[in-house]
Amino acid sequence: MEASSDEESDCEIEEGGDGKAKIEEGEAKFDMLMAPEWDVDSFDGLEYYSSDDEPLSEDEDEEEAMEHTRIYKRQIIESKGFYVDPELRPICHYKRIRPMSLEWKGLDDMTYREFWEQMVYVCLQKLKQDKGLNVELVEVVSGNYRCGPRSKSYITFMAREKPDGPLVEYQAKSMFTFDRKLHPILCRPAPTPKP
């Protein structure tokens, strides 16, 4: 399955001789400020496969980086963007998704923890509106980020249904567009990992 039109390529955008990005004829154009569809995961139906044709390198460091790239891509696809081992050093980041420290500074001098708390609140409001669930954020646990004009955050957090539900691990995906608007994409309990 191909990534949706708002997803970025695996590594880089091809540039023309003038330094501007090329747009292939027939390529779908979309509004960079358009809100994403709610409760639709662009990773649904996407499966990881490793090609046996991948070139081998005689350089041990490059071969290790290539192996990290394969592991990284598998983790991102299997977790639908929500988990990757931060110790991996891939050659390129699949869909440009990267793990971020909660304490790193991001937009408007906020930490990613603060930024993601705002995103989670927007997603929880949409969840309440759409499904009638009254879930409250307890703590942001981790997150991955894809920068760009339609940046996406893949946030893992602990939450509970009000007033006294059990603590449950949740996932939220949201988008931040150039017009500085937060758009909820999905909010759900984290799936049980496959054995």
C-alpha cells in the first residue's frame, strides 16, 4: 500500500537544477492547510518487507547503518509511527519520522512535552466529541515527530476515563500546519503488541 498524499517520501525530495523541488506530471496536489481526516491512520494496511536485493557494503559502519535503517523502518511500520528504538542510527528516516526527547525545545520555546500535551488535549476533545469518551491526560510518555509544512506528531501517553477509570496507555496522532493550527488525526488506546 502506498502512503497517503500528505506523507513525505522515504528520504529526500528530488530537486531540479534550479534547486526547487520537482513535481511530476499527474502528481496529486493538495492544500497544505487542509485538515486531515479524523480517525484514519495512514499506516493502515502498510506492511514491512525487506528486499533481498538491498546492496551489501564492505564498509562495516555503512553496513551497520543499513541494518539500522531496515530495523528502524520495520519498527515504524509495525508501530504505525509510534515507536522506534532511539539508539538506532539509520541512513535515512522512513517517512522522516524521528524520536524526540520530551525535554528538547521545539516550537515557541516549548519543550516537546508541553507541545505534545497541547496536541493530546485537541485529540481528546475530538475523541469526546466523536465517540463520547471523557478521557483525561495523565502524562505524555514519548513521541515521534515528522517535520514539514504538515508536521505530524505520534504521541504515546497515559490516560484514564473520567472520573476514576484505570490507567491506560493511549496513542494520539496530530498535525500542525503552517497556519499554526493543531489538527487531530486519531486518538485510541495503544494496541496490544504482537508476540
